[in-house]
Amino acid sequence: MNDGERGAQRGAEPTAGPRRADARRNKENLLDAAAAIFVTAGVEAPVRDIAAEAGVGTATIYRHFPTRADLIIAVYRHQVEACAEAGPVLLAQGPTAHAALGRWIDLFVDFLVTKHGLAAVLQSDAAGFGALHAFFLDRLVPVCTRLLDAAVAAGEIRSDLAAYELMRGVGNLCIGADSDARYDARRLAQLLVAGLRVPAAG
């Protein structure tokens, strides 16, 4: 490689990095927009609504996600990652560990509402569904465990509840939330988290 070729290669590197970062951010924005629409309108919401929420054309969405299944699965994984990453941040920034747990459960409820259409999308792909469920457990159970352990260590909540049990309980409270406007799963989940508090002495 001569000096000219090395110089050209060096000149391309700063451009490639920002372009990749921009492409990643744009894709994440699309997934955030899709998740927001799924919460309010379900996973069968028109692609044009998602495009409008994201501020892009429908062609951009189809370029990233050729099928609705591709989009729903990508939203699922994106939301799992966002939920997992939020746990430590909430714990570090919240006024108490119990408050951090409550806020995380709010996010978890929002995620569960977006994912209810996944089973129908993957009904002919049991292996794919199983892999996504394993991904869900591997990423979120440790985060919930950390939040629970912190609240227990602070003396704020009872110590006899496992993260998996709490997540299953919240999941059961979310059943039907995406099809009944009168039902507020987040409110019920908040009551559940409030019920974990250790009674005040005296």
C-alpha cells in the first residue's frame, strides 16, 4: 500500500464511523416509534402511522424491516435491551431502591404490552419464539433481581420474592391490557410493587 492509498484509507475512517452511528441511531428511532405506536394501536397498526411517528417515509421502514414480523421482532429485542439498560440507571438515580424498582416495573409493563402480538407472528416458528423468550429471561431476570436485592438490602421491601415470580405476576396483570381501554395494567402493577413494602414499625 502506497502513501496515497494509506491517506485515502485514513480519510475514510472518520466518515465511516459517524455514518454507522447515524444509521444505528436512525434505526433505534424507528424502533422507538414502532414501540410507541404498538402500545397505543397494537402490532397491526399501519406502517404509515409508524413512519409518521418516526418522521420518515414508509419506504425507509421497509428498507430496514421488509416484513411486519421483522419489525415486531426487532422492536421486541430493542425493548428488552432498553429495559435491561434502564435498571442500573434507575437504581443509581432514584431516590430509593424501591422507587427505582417501581419505575422499572412501569417500563416493564410498557414493554409487555408491546410484545403481546409476538406469539401470533411466530406461531409457526416455535424455535424462534423460544430463542426470543430465552433472550428475554437472560437479559431481564438479572436486572430485576438486582433491583429487588437493593430494595431488600435497604430494608424497604420483603425478602421472600424472587425476580422471576414478580415478573410473572406483572405479566399476568398485563393480559388483556392491549385490548381493553378501561384496564390500566400499570396501575395494578404499581399496587403490586407497593404491596412489597415492609410495614412501618410501631
